[in-house]
Amino acid sequence: MSENPPDKNFSKDSVFQNVNGKMYRPTHRKLIMNEDLNAAGRLFGGRLMEWVDEAAALYCMTEIATRSLVTKKISEVIFNNPAVVGDVLEFLFRVSHVGRSSVTIEAVVMAKAIAAEETERLIVQCDLVFVTLDNMGKPRAHGYKGKTD
């Protein structure tokens, strides 16, 4: 894997993106639509966390090469800035800790209004802990030897 220099704009197709001095891997983007809003006209926090959990699980599955894992914990969640219709969210992840059966993923979600001159806004940042399971649904060692940042 090659590391591209940090990009000050939306990550385009860079392999890594620098956020507050840490390198994250962008996994995908999502367009905010009307059905994603709460009564205040902002992105519904529950919808965002559903997307974060799913995207982080997919990232973790590909990192440790298994689909047999569950979300054990999501750390404190602080919604730093609102997102509105037409914003594009970018989901960024990095492995921060590896245990015997668990992997902790740091998640960052950034937003940007397309065709606007504004810079990216930090929407949410949190940690998710995933645990790999055996056929009986019990925690099992995953054997992941990848790099933590």
C-alpha cells in the first residue's frame, strides 16, 4: 500500500486522509437526502450512527478477513456539526487497537457541500469495538496481525 500525501480538499481517491494528525482510510461517501433529516431539517443522528456502524463493520471485516463479527461497543458520540440535504459525507476509518478477539476502529465522518467553496466539516468522531465470533456465537481469536496506527 502506498501512502499519498494528505489532501487538504475532499480526499478524492487518495489512499489515506490526514485528520488531526492521524491517517484514516476513506471507505465510501453518502449523499444526504430529505428522508435522512430530523424535524429540525438536519441529518438525524440515529441514521448517521447506523451508517457509521455498518461502514465500520465492513471496514473491520475486510481488515481481518471475516464476516463473523459483531459490534461490542460504540464510544461516546459527539455530533460536532450538522449536515443538511445535499451534503456529501465521507466515512474514514483506522485500526487503533487489536485485542485477542476484538478490534477497535476509530471512525471519522466529514461533510462537504458539493460545488461550494467551504472546507470539510467534522460531523462525528467515535470508536467502535468489534468482536469476532465462532460458530457458537462466542468470542474467538481473529489472528489479525495488521498494523495499528
